[in-house]
Amino acid sequence: MTDIQLFRLSNGMATELSSQAAKLERDLQTLIEANMATCLGVRFLASEYKTGKTHRGRIDSLGLDENGCPVIIEYKRHSNENVINQGLFYLDWLLDHQAEFRWLVMETLGKEAADQIEWTGTRLLCIAADFTRYDEYAVQQIPRNIELLRYKLFGDDLLLLELVNSQSVPDATAAKNITSSAPEDQTVLKSAGHNKTVDIQLSSMSDDIRSIYDQLVGYLISLGDDVQEKQLKLYMVFRRLKNFSCVIPYSNRLLVMLKVDPSSIALEDGFSRDVTNIGHWGTGDLELTLRTQDDFEKAKPLLERSYREN
């Protein structure tokens, strides 16, 4: 059970607010779907999506996260309902029906979004009032990208979402021994320019840049127990419920994207810039360039700020 307590302060006095579950599962689903981008960093695609005559199911919510990864969201009001097994059933269905999902993305978000789907990061979010210790243990034994999120409602105007447990695998499709049905983006595989994959860039780094990269990753993970690290084709993602930093490695520098308002800081040539209206990999409007140890030390307060604000 959660040990989070919420208090309202008034005239120096604290009054505890009692938490409650949603009256109906549908109420919770409607609330999350209407605020999916704000709460989870996920773009809404469909509600109660039918999985056809063979599977005879309905996926509560389908979405595409800010990294282009497909997301299934399943909801339960209480902790005694087996939301994980149900979610896994739909997760396997999704990986077996990639073309159908791609068509849904194309119809809803456009061809560009459909062409950039990151199947390796396909994940399941289970949202419930609570989870048992057996649920948390089971998640760690399952080779899938699964996150357990506990919700609490306080009064009529406060919603708490808490990451309880998570499991991450390098490639969600590998667990089923399948490959993406979407055509491979050949530009990603070119050996020259800024489209080299993360693995290629890491293998070609100088010793100095590799040292800064290792320190950077260690620092981002140390910001909190809720930090999740995920490697995509072209960049590394660090997130809580939503991204707070993306790291794009190069052989001679690191680009770090942060969700910090660029207008709120003094930008420095060669170190920080506003990329709000400039195409870039990753999420966030503030770009930092790290080439030296001093750059990394300068970046630390901004890294922490992005973590706190997201």
C-alpha cells in the first residue's frame, strides 16, 4: 500500500486529505485519456480498441509516446483485479498486428508519425488504485516493457500518479522473435553524418567523451529512484512518467535535450541554445552541448531542474 499522505495547509494548520478510488473504472479511463499528454507524455490514439473476432478483446487505451513507442494502457479501480495478465495479452496482440497499429497512427497522427514508430520500445502501462507485492514481483520476471502506476484521487481536483515498479527490455519485439513490419529507415543506418545509431556512436567515441558520457548517465540515473533509462535507435531517453532528458551521443560531443524553458536561462554560445523551432532528435526545447568536464559541471543544475519540473 502507498504511504503517501497529502495535506492542505491553511493559516499554519495542516489538514490531511483522504484519498479515494474512482467510482467507476470508466471515470478513471476518461480522465487519463483526456489528459494523456500532460500526465504521461503519450499522444492519445484510441479508446476501447477492438482486437478482432479471434482475440475478442478491447484495449482500454492506445497511444504513442513522445519517443514514438506504442503504448497500451489498462486500468483497474482496485488492486485485486488481474490487470497485468490482461495487459500482456493485448501487448502480444499489438506486436503481432503492427501493420494495423501503423495504419491507426497514420489516420490519427499522420504519415510522418507512422513512419517513425519505435517498436523496440513498445510498452504496457497498468494504472490501478494499488498493486500487491506479487504484482511487483511478477513484473520483474516478465521480459516486457511494463510499468505499474498507482493512482489516488484527493477531493474533486487532485490526482496523484506514482510509479510503483517497472521492467525494461532492450527490444520488445525480441521477446516474441519478430521483426518490425514497418520499412527500415535507411537513413538511420548510414555510416556518415548525424544519423548513426547510438551503438555506432558509442563505439567511435574518444576516451574523453566516453568518460563524460558515463558520468552523465550515472548522474541522470542518480537523480531519483523513479528514473528510467531507455536506448532508442538514435538517442538515449531518461524519464520519470515523462521524458526529462534525451542524450544524443557523437564521437566528439554529447547533445543533451532538456524540458527547460530556454527563455528562463541565459544562453551561452557553444553550450546552450533554444531549439524550439528547430528540428532535432529527442524531446525538449533546450539543447546543451557537452565537450569537456567543465561543460558537464555547468549542465548539472539544468539536468536536475529538468528532472524536478517533469
